[in-house]
Amino acid sequence: MDLEIRPIGLTMATDLAAVYQENRDFLQPYEPVRADAFFTAGGQRDNIRTMVTAMRAGDRWPAMIYLGDRPCGFITLNTILRGALQSARVGYWVAEKDGGRGVATRALGIVLDVAFCELGLHRIEASVRVDNPRSKRVLEKNGFSTIGIARRHVFLDGAWRDEYLMERHAPPIRNYGQ
Ligand SMILES: CC(C)(COP(=O)(O)OP(=O)(O)OC[C@H]1O[C@@H](n2cnc3c(N)ncnc32)[C@H](O)[C@@H]1OP(=O)(O)O)[C@@H](O)C(=O)NCCC(=O)NCCS
């Protein structure tokens, strides 16, 4: 599989808008409510500017997933916390037509390498709707374990949803402070 993870940049606005638009209905149960402008190149330029600012501040690490030169998804390290925590939260999606080929599993593996080896983080957290076993499997295949269920954790698709909270630690040799 010719998979690449490319940190986000303004030149990707048209690509990102197109893949969001194509997958609008597919992603709706997992995404916050989006204005129509979000699905346009202009809306994505604004979105990317915000992401790049956060990336430069060290708060986020957002990237597009490509199969060859074709964009097919998105993956982000959010809420990067330094100090005593050295943690982040990960979120991702893969275009409906590219599902079932291991794209999310590979992309998450690459981003965990970035998190632990390049950014020096210690712990990555994820939350996944209890009715999304496919994404839970992606996390488990990447070494995440379940902490528990957070009740009414996130407002998605018109209701407060229960989610599994999951975590993965850096291999011991990379642990902060050692
Ligand atoms: C969830 C998502 C990221 C999966 O992407 P993907 O590229 O298809 O995932 P992969 O192919 O790497 O792996 C999917 C795994 O789930 C398994 N799976 C698929 N449907 C399943 C189901 N109903 N129950 C359990 N496992 C399931 C697959 O068999 C595969 O595991 P395997 O390799 O052991 O066979 C993608 O469907 C998506 O973006 N969904 C909408 C947004 C979303 O859910 N984002 C994550 C929010 S936490």
C-alpha cells in the first residue's frame, strides 16, 4: 500500500474540502455539526490556517492521509500537553471508499511513531463511540487498551454519546524522564 502521512498545509485546502464533501454523510455520526462553508475550499483554508497556528504552537499535529497522490483521510494529534503529562489525544477518519484495506491501522501506527519518537510524548488517549467497533479495532490493533466507558461523553449526531476511553503508552525506553 502506497500510504503517506503529510502534515497539513494551505495547499491541501482543495483536496481536503473535496474528500470531506464526498464523505459528508459517512462522517456525520462521528463529527461535530459543520456549517456548509466547511465543505468548501475557502472553508478549509480557514480551517487549515487555524490548524497550522495550533501546530506551530505545539498544540496539535494534524495530517492528511494519502494513497499515492490521492487524499483519503485525516489524522490528528490534538490537545498536546507537555509538563508532567506529555500526552495527546488522537482522532482520525478514512474515506468510505478506501475503508477495509488497513489504511486507518497503518496511518495510526505511523502517527504513533511521530508521537513517541519525534514529539517525545509519553501517552496517547482516544475515545470511540461504543457503537463504533470498527474504530475500536483500529485502536486495539495499535496497542491501545480500554480504560472504561465515559457516559454521555460527546454530543454527536444529535445526542450525547457514550464512548470507550482508550490509551496507549510509549515503549518504556522513550518514557519521559527516564
Ligand atoms: C473507523 C475507520 C477509521 C476505519 O478505517 P479503515 O481504514 O477501514 O480501518 P482498517 O481497515 O485499518 O481496520 C478496520 C478493522 O476493523 C474491522 N472491522 C470492520 N467492521 C467491524 C465491525 N463491525 N466490528 C468489529 N470489527 C470490524 C476490520 O475487519 C479491520 O480489522 P482486521 O484488520 O483485524 O480485519 C473508518 O471507517 C472511518 O473513518 N469511519 C468513520 C469515522 C470514524 O469512525 N472515525 C474514528 C472515530 S474514533
